Amino acid sequence: MKRAKRTIKALLIAAAGVACCFGVPQAQAGTTITGAGATFPYPVYSKWAYSYNKDTGVRLNYQSIGSGGGIKQIKARTVDFGASDAPMKPEEMNKAGLMQFPMIMGGVVPVVNIHGIAAGQLKLSAANLADIYLGKITKWNDPRIAADNAGLKLPAEDITVVHRADGSGTTWIFTNYLTKVSSEWKEKVGNDKAVQWPVGLGGKGNEGVAAFVGKVDGAIGYVEYAYALQNKMASVLLKNRNGNFVAPTAGNFQAAAAGADWSHAEGYYMVLTDQPGANSWPITGASFILMYKQQARAVQAKEVLKFFDWSYRNGGKAAMELDYVPMPDAVVKMVEATWRHEIKDSAGKAIW
Amino acid sequence: MNQTNRKVWGDLLFRGLTALFAAGIAVIFFAMIVVLWQQSQPSIHKFGFSFLTNADWNPVLEKFGALIPIVGTLTSTALALLFAIPLSLGIALFLAELAPAWLRAPFGTAIELLAAIPSIVYGMWGLFVLSPLMADHVQPWLKAHFGFLPFFDGPCMGIGMLTAGLVLTLMIIPFIASVTRDIFLMVPQSLKEAAYGMGGTTWEVVRDIMIPYGKKGIAGAVFLGMGRALGETMAVTFVIGNAYHLSWSIFAPGNSIASTLANEFTEADGVVYLSSLIELGLVLFLITFTVLGLAQLWLRRSQGVKK
């Protein structure tokens, strides 16, 4: 009898504890907003979320399950927003009732492992990069590469091409660039988050590509800018649309974004690869947020937008510390105007 | 009376519970087949039987074929068994028969502990330790001496089918070796002593008494290891090279079913793409099933012959 009483008491205490944990946040400030998608912006989103939580008490629960997963989750309405590295086509968005806007930018950087060649030494033209990935240029001392690299000693080594094995927004941006600069690539391979690679090895994630490039002599791969920088990999100089050889730097990514005409891009469907401009890095890309135009839970949707607004305004420094590129102010203004006339509650009233 | 009643009820309850657990396995098994079959319908519908023989894997055009992952799965597993079976038999014999008594327990435990290492650790080790070793020493040597064979062709990258096979070897040795050791220990002492008494050498006793006696158990151990090798995911993904190219060379990168799934599932957003990946899962399920079924059949038949 005594034991039974004690058990009941313990159960009651436990129940009270559970009620505490679940009940209080609903009653008080601690709102949680949820998102899922792209892995590429995850470090910067989580840093923003941390600072935002300290400022406002609102928590962000972001699951970096990949862009494809993010699109699936937002379509199933299990999250408040989805995130994708590849922009969604306007037709597809309209069909699903979604809208998108760019949140952060970054660049994709070809990196090499050639004996005696350091970062910023090897120059590659767009055609040569495409031909390497098509398997048409197979040696580093190929005359076509040498033509751009007078004074650089190129070894007679086999080129080992490394690509991503997993589906990835990074691959989408990279193959988008190759599709634009090489008609043969466009015909034979195409542009997607995963493609049928003509040659090479596949590494899982940026770290997998980096590891293969690091281990195999004569390898070339492509990784996100932040990854190349933090791992001190030998990046190459690429010839951009204006014919200049440019280095992958934050300034050159912004140059590519600044030249882009966002105001005429329907649904922000804008790909920043191969943009004009003297300094534009040719393989630049933006990461996008997807939300429903009609929001049944207006209060929650407003919290989400407040977080992104805060991030646009206060997140630039944190982004640059992590080697991402914040969106230019002009684009931010446009995005917030879009929120105002596109995101509505169920009564049709603007939320932002 | 009360006593017997309780006993009957207790027994009934116990039997019911265990039957429920056992039925659970069967239910999960069939549910898995049904779900895999259902979810892979779009792909089965679109590609039909050619899914198994097509070497294309093109997400852009949504043209998928499972040939390369199937070949990769079978090749890496075959390589692993090729190395692991003799090594494991040797280890088991040493532990059961030849090692001094004080060495057996710690050595046996060490082997069993190898089985407890998470597979991702094997993968990392394969990528950071084994693959440079393969690229710099093993593959150049093989190429210099046996390079005329198509199996040792191509650049020595250290990443590819052979390395994947070796990592798998290491992973399945603990399973095969520890089970085989237990089987060798079960060989009746009198049989062995009789054989030694007839003047047999250790090798003869092993070959003619211990291995035939434990044949069924050893085969079971091998299939246990093979099951693990067929489905191993992370360790293989790290070192197999994840490339959709067919090649005779075991230096060349390839792909296995499990590593394809691990790599591509999260980002597969087209209906046919996702369904093709699920059909790959179904194929792996069938491969494992067929292999185990054939093994059972073979065991039963070989026993029938003995009788």
C-alpha cells in the first residue's frame, strides 16, 4: 500500500514536470520556428539562430537534411519554411502556392592537388574546365591548359576528376555553370543536383570531395568557398564572362550578385553563374528560402519573417566571418516588398 | 489444483508472448517487401526488366538502371569473402587448436571487439590510412607484376573496388572468425585424439576431421559475414569511389547499392528518381534473399549426399 502511494506520488511529480516543459513555452515568449533544407547555409543559419534567440527568445529549429528534403518538407507543410540551394522554377512555385527569396550567397570553387602549384596559380578557362569534367583533357600538361599558364610548370600527370557523390545544391550550381559555358556539356550531361558524370570519382559531401582531392595526386574537385578557405585548398583562377582571370573572394562573389538584375527575375528565379562584370566570380550561387503564400497561422509566419528580417539587418558580419556573402541592401529591400504583397493570412491580409 | 492452473496459464501466456514476438518478425519482413514493391512501382512501370541490365544512372534525363550498383555490390562482397574466408579460418584454427591456453581468451576477445567498432570508423580508416597505402605501395606493385591482367589496369588512386573489398574484409573477419572458432571448439575431443593417434599431422586433422565436421557451421559463419558485406553502407561509401562506370579493373572506382542509397536518398526529388532508389533497395533485398536461399539449398543437398 505504502509502495503504491509512493509510486503515485512519483508519477504525479513526473506529470507535473512534463506539463512544465510543454505547457510553459506555449503560454509565454518561447516561440519556436521550424525550417528544413539545404546543408550549405546551415552553419550561418544556426549562428543567426543562436544570436536571435539571445536577443528575442525565439528559437529556430533548422534541420539540414538537403535541399530536396527541404522542398519535400515544406510541400508537406511540416515546417514553417524550406531552404534550397537551387531556385525553384516560377511555374512549379505557382503550382504549389509557394514563394521564394534569396537569403545568402556563396561561391563554388574548383580546387586542385598538383605538385608545386599553390592556391591562385593555375588559370583555367571555362572551356578547359568543362573539357576536364567531360574527360576530354586528361593530362595537366595539355597544351590547352598550358596556353593560359605561361611560366607555370605543369606536370605530365593524369587528371583525376572528383565530383560530389550525393545530390547537392553545390553540384547544381557547378553544373549550371558548365551548361552555360559548354554546349557539349549541356547536351551530354546537363544541369541538376546529381548528374551522370562522364568521368571521375564521387566524394560524399564537401568533406568527401576535399579528402579525395587531398589524397589523390593530380586531382581536381569543386567545393564550397568556405570549405576551400578553411581547409587552405589550392583554388584556381577562372576566366569570367568579361575575359578576366579572377580569384574566388567574397568581393568577387558580391560583384557577380551586384551585376544580376533581380528586379526582372520572376519569383527571384536567378542563377548567379556566369554573370557579366570585370570582377565577377563565374560560379556564384544564392541559397533560397521557400514559404507558402497563404499562411493559416499568421502569427507564426510573422515570427519567421521577423527572423529573416533580423538576419538581413544584423547577420551580415556573422555571415562574412563564416565566409558567406550577405545579400546586397537593394535586394533585401526588394525581398521585403515582395513579402508585403505576396504573403497573406487566410483572410487575405498582408502579414508583413 | 491452483498450482497446476497457474502453471498452465503461465505457460500459455509465455507461449503466446513468444509467438507474438516471432510473428512480429514475419510481419515486418512482409511489410518491408510490400512497401518496397509498392514504392518502386513508378520505376518498375517505367523501366521494367531493363532496370536490372541498364548501366545508365542519369538523374537529369531520369533514366535509371541498376547494373553498376549491382555489379559493385557483388564484386566488393566477393573480394571481401575471397580474402576473409582463408584469413578467418586461419585465425579460428589458431585460437581453437594451436594457441597456448593463456593467449586464447584475450586474443578471442580482441577479435570479437573488432566487430563492435562502428562502420564509419572503418570507413575513415579506409580513406585516410588504407587508401594512401594502396595508392603508393600496393597498387603500383600489383600493376608492375600483374599489370598485363585487365583486373589491375588504370591509375593507382587508392580508391575503388579493391580498397572497398579490403575494408569489408576487415569488417567481416570478426564475424566469421569468432563463429568458426566456436565451431572448431565443438569438435569432439575423442575424434581429434583418434585422428592424432593414427599418426595424423595437425594439418591432416584440421583438413579431414575439423573442417568436415564443422562444415555447416562454417558455411553459416561465412553467410553471416556475407550478409554484412552485401549491406554495408558507410565504410564502402568512403572508399569505393561512388562512380557509375563499369570496368574490369578492381582499381577502378565503382558503386554499391547501399552506398548509392546513402549518397542520393536525401536529394532525390523526382518521383521516378526516388522510386528507382527504392527499387534498388528491393533489388538488394532480393539479392540477399537469393544468396541466403541458395546457401540453405546447397547445405541441405550436401548433407543429403552424405546420408
